[in-house]
Amino acid sequence: MNINPEDFFFSGDGHEKTPLFERHQKLKATMIEFGGWCMPVQYTAVIEEHRATRSAAGIFDICHMGEIEVRGTGARDLLQSVMSRNLDGQEIGQMRLSVMPNVRGGIIDDLTVYKLGEEHYMVVTNAVTKDGDWEWIRKAQKEKGFRGVTSGTSATPRARSICRGRSHKSSFRRLHREILPPLKFYHFMSTEVLGIPSIVSRSGYTGEDGFEIYADSRRIGEIFDALLSAGTPTGLKPVGLGARDTLRIESGMMLYGHEMDETVTPYEVVYGWLVDLTKEFTGCEALRKQKEEGVKKKLIGFEMMDRGIARHGYKVFGNGREIGRVTSGTFAPTLSKAVGFAFVDRTHDSPGAEIGIEIRGQQAKARVVPLTVL
Amino acid sequence: MAKPNPTDRKYTKEHEWALDQGSGVVVMGITDHAQELLTDIVYVELPKVGKKVKQMETVAVVESVKSVSDVYSPVSARSSKSTAGSRMSLS
């Protein structure tokens, strides 16, 4: 069999390690390279970790993601000028999902903007896009003359650990009651978790209720340990990138680098709601034009009717003609069927439409399904 | 760790095995170790009866949640029967 030992016995040499690296090793996780980082792909098995997250709770290492702090007079205007989302009306303690587009409207990154104070923000980025994002913000800062603003990736790198699960399930509820603060969805607070200064937000990327915890990288491990031991008796499991991917695909959530990149605009995926064309920002002209003219390709969700898993890059057919490519695909453990995302021509983007996906030289039948959004 | 492989059969370096049943019939499969590495096997594509393969050609495909793996035939043969064994975790 073509089992690549690299996939299973990755040493992590030459890659960045998160503050939780030793813990992953102790938990006997299988490590892989992801965006330049050495990350756990699974601890026991993908489906087992997926089911634990859906039925009890899961804890994830997301320290590889980036944070950019933007503060000082003009910080809000600077972010308004680079983000497609309108940040007006955002209160301190609220977070907002946004897109940062380039001049053509293409997505540089999809990110969350935390308002820490007046003229003080934390922007949370994807792992691979962090450096480019910061450069883009600094470039805008220079060009637009925001002299009062300083931006930087945090001096003491903040690490994040995350805990997600069903809020009505006992494991998650207990952690919430005993360890984590009360918060509304997409809100956060600066607080202490087990006496350790932290930012805790109620947010996630699994389709379940969740918390993300930001704390000093030297102490995040203590929080990880405490959550793990408090949750384990009621079913909490550490969860790797493998299940993170099946969880997000099953819940209709997109991943930068798969469903999005700099050639894809928010209107071509399901991010039109993150664009406010009544304000001025980089890329707004291109997006206004596209909104008027309509998009040519569109992201769809699909489920397989025939056997097989459609994976990234596989060709999609409609009426015998090639109409697009699969961006992500997997076996969805909760749904017990193979599902995924694909870009297709507008002729085949309505839910219910039948499409064909080429799997190892043969066309397998699939059906377009609606994309559920946050 | 995995149990030692049974000694009644021959193995390829790529985790396949072949067990000689006599009178020209060979049973083939993949090792427990390979199945443990893949952990989440969800589909197995088996050859149609009558399919001819040469030694080390792809005879079947195993899909796990995160990967697609070809299974190479340890011998040149014609397929006479194929079943997903009970050890497969077809969830």
C-alpha cells in the first residue's frame, strides 16, 4: 500500500512547535506539518475524536493561528479601510468575523476582529496568512498616513487553547460552569482562567458551542491540562487537525487555502454578508462591480450519492461538461456520508442539482446541498 | 503495539500479505499494522471478479477519512472472489 510514513511519523524537525508540543507527544499524537507548524493530526482516531466533540466536548491546540494587535489613534479607521465588514457599532468585548480583500476583491484572509478597547483591536488570522496580513495592514497604515497607530504581532506570543462541545452536554457544561466565564456567542472578555490572565471568547469552528482561550505561551499548558483532566471523566477528548477538518466540513465551514484564496471573492463563497458596500475599503470598487454583474463561479456544498470520497482537486461535471473542481471533501462521521465543497459554474449551483465528480477515472454521482452558515 | 504478523503467509514491504491455499488459490489482504496506521477506513474498493493484475499492480483501493491508499497485489493473479474482511472498520 502507498502509506507514506512521513504522514504518520513526522518528527517536526525544522518546523515551529506550539507551547503544547510536549503535551501532544505525551498523549502520543500523530504529528504533521501544517502551515509551517508541527501539529497533531490525531491522538487516537479521527472519527472517535469527531464523535467526542459532537457528543461531549473536544479540546484543540490552535496556537498556530496568528494574532495582530492594532492600537492607537486611528486604529479603528485603519481597520475600516482594510476590512470588508463594517466595524461601526462594534462594542468593546465583541468580536466580528471579516474578510480582508485585495484591490481585486480577492480574499487575503478571513479573520476575526476583537475590540479590546477604544482604538485597540486584536485581529486573529489563519496560520499561513499571518505574516502577509500584517504586511498588508502596515502598508495601508503607511499609505493612508495613520501615524498614531502601532501594529504588531504580540510581543509575548499569546497561545491559544480551545475547548468546544455541545453546551447541553454535561462535560462541556461543567467546564463552562467551573472554569470558563459566562459569555454570549461572539463575545469575549479579559479575565483569569485558573488565576492565569487570559482572553476568553465564545466562538469556534466545529459547528458546536465553544470557547477560545488566549494566554501567555508559558502558561497555556496549565490551562490545557486543567481542562483536559476536568473534562475527561465526562467524555472530553483532545482533538487533532483531522477531526477539526471533518467537523468544519460537515458544518459547512470554509477553510482558507481550500475554499478561499486571493483569487476568490467573498461573493463567490458564502461571505457576501461580510461585505458592506456603503463604506470605503480596499477592494470595494471591484466588489461593487462584481455585485452588479454577478459572479461567474460559485461555491457549493455537495453530498455523494455514489460510493467514494471526492477530495481536493477532483473534477466536477454537469451535463457531461467539466464545470469545476472540488475544494474539500471528506467522509462526514455524524452524517455517515461523504460530503464536501466545490467551485462550479452558475449553471449547477442550485441545491438539488445533480453533478458528477471524477473519482479515480470514473464519474460518481453527487447532489448539490445548501451551505449552512454561521 | 501491533501483534506480530502471522508466520503462515508472505508479506510485501508495503503491508500486503498473500496466503497460499494450494491448487493455485491465493488469499491476499493488508496487515493489521497498515489498518492501524490508517485508523479510519471508510471505503474499500475491491476488484471485480475476473480482473487480472500483475504483481505489485494496484488491485484495490482503501479510503480512510484523510487518505486514499492503493493496495498492490502481492502476486500476479486473476480475482475470483473479494470481500471486505470482518476486521475492516466500515463505519
